[in-house]
Amino acid sequence: MELIPLVKTNMPREDILIPRLKEVLYSGYVAQGDSVDEFEQSFEHYIGKGKALTVNSGTAALHIALDLIGVSEGDEVISTALTAEPTNIAIKMAGGKIRYADIDYNTGNISAQSIRDSINENTKSIMIVDYAGIPVNVRAIQQISDDFSIPVIHDAAHSIGSKYDGKVAGNHFPYTAFSFQAIKHITTVDGGMLHLKSESEYEKGKLIRWFGLDKSKTRFENNITTLGYKYHMNNVNATLGIIQLETIQDTISKHIENGKYFDKMLADVPGIETLEYYTNTEPSYWLYTLKVENREGFIAKLKENGIMASELHKRNDHHSLLNDFPTELPNLNKFYERLVHIPCGWWVKKEDRERIVNIISSGW
Ligand SMILES: *Cc1c(COP(=O)(O)O)cnc(C)c1O
């Protein structure tokens, strides 16, 4: 039996995608060019303001943000252990050390109070993740950033289209990283975006994206003074991105409808704790996260009924390389024992979500 999967690749319809893909593939120009510019402009329009820098992965977007802030040897970045590995690998790529803050047990997201308690003279930046698509405590974290003049990097790989104060992710912090990897809300097969509030940071980001070379000058007019990487996006991936943005509202609203349905229908089921959301935030429900009793039994029961459920992520402090300062994280310990995800994305139909609720409600 094929399980309803937890994640799925969101590929545009063949009749829409193939003609446009064919055009770009045989255009004679597949490198970074007009399609990339068009994708960036559409993305800026989607976010509402600021500058969008396409890259070839979400990890690259995070790495550039860390470089722009100047994170290097000896610097610490406060982060969360409840995330996918790229969040914290990027800190190591920049040469920084990871200082874990605990999470809020009720939301699974990094705790503002624990961030405050983790700041020391080596803290260079704060990395935050909207885990599973649930916005962090934006206001409290902005306040900390202001109080200590420490810039925040927003890893929004799970949370494109989520909102705080009516505005989508990208509007709240100076650096926001998005991922268009295979299983995210929208995909360009692989790809990412660094959204920046500052025009001058955007100009510097462009250099870091491409070997430190300024694309508007010839090779001979160029003099590399900044270390850059091969992080740019090409016209082929960008074409996918342009097409994805044409239907992004529809994609995200399907996640949100399913998520809200589960919020309502699972709230009072014994053995389950649903998550709470911070004031004035709207999740975009990349995954639907629950805390359950007897997780193994829960996963087995769903599997028997053709539904995939999983913990999905390994807490990052359990990787030796990502555990610079072993730290007690009591809320994460409690949360991680009970953590499970159920399918919630655009592929989950009305009848599927009803069945999921019925199966869970019948106990495990
Ligand atoms: C997917 C993901 C990224 C970036 O992933 P790429 O595969 O490099 O695009 C970063 N952070 C989180 C939390 C992710 O899930």
C-alpha cells in the first residue's frame, strides 16, 4: 500500500512547465540571466519589499547571510537544535560556533528568554527557524536584537508564506533565507533565496554569491577582494521558480486549510498535545507537528492505515560536529520525546484529512 507521504515534490503541471522549460533549455543561455532576474523581481513582489538574491540552495543563502554579518573564527551564533542540519552546518561553514538556546515547549520554536540568557561577549548573530512553518516569537526576538544590537538571521526554509502582523516572512528581520529544495512548499529542484532589507548588503551579497566577481564588469576590470562562492542560480531553476510563484498562494492556502483543520479536530484528542502559536502569527504549516504519548504506537497505527508519520529531524546537538558547547535543553528533551509529524501539505485531500483525524481519534 502506498502511504500518504509526509512530504512531496511540488512539480508544476506538465502542460505549463514543459514548453517553458524547453524554451529556456534550448535558448542558448542556461546560465544566470534574464530568467533569474525575473524570478527575483517576482519574489520581491511576493514579499512586498526588500531585495531578493537567488542562490542555488537555502544553505547557500544562510552562508551568505553569516558572511555579510562577518561571522568568523571565535564568533558564536545562538541557534536552535530543533531544525534540519543545514541551519547549523551553515554556521560551521562560516567558521562560527553554535550556542544552543532552548525551545518553548508549547511551540517547538527557539525561546526568546533562552536567547537572552545565552548572549555573551562572543555572540555575533542569532539564527532563528520557524520550525514546521510556525513563526517564531517575532516581536520578542526583534526586541532582543535591538537591545543588544545583534543581527538576526531568519531561516524561513519551512515557513514561506507564514505571517506575522499580517506580513509574510521576509519582512521581519534583516536576513531571511528560503529554500526551494525538492520537498519544500515550492521547489526549483534545488535552490534558495536570501531576502535582504538593505540595498548595500544586497550588493555585497551579489559578490559573495559569485566568486567575489562583479558581474557588471569585465574580468579585467574586476579585482577580487572578497571571498565568494559558486552559489548563483541558473536560468533553468529560475524558470521553475517563476512558474511556482504564479500559484504560490494556492499551494500555501492548501497547507493552511489542512493545518487549521487539524488544529481544530485534534485539540481535544486524548494522548495528544497540539502546538500553540504566538500572538499575531499565522503558520504556513509545511509539516503538522504534534506531541504524542507512545510515539512508536502512534506511528505504527498510522502506518497500518496508509499514513506516514515521523519525527523527521534529529536534534542537531546530537551530531558531534554541531555540539560546540554541550548545553542542557530541558524543554527540548521533553518535546523531542513526543515529537511527531503528520502529512498536511497540498497533496492531502479533504477525505484524507478526515480519515487521518478519525484514525488518530480512535486511539493507538
Ligand atoms: C531545507 C532547509 C534548509 C536549506 O536547505 P537547502 O537544501 O540547502 O535548500 C535550511 N534550513 C532548514 C530548516 C531546512 O529545512
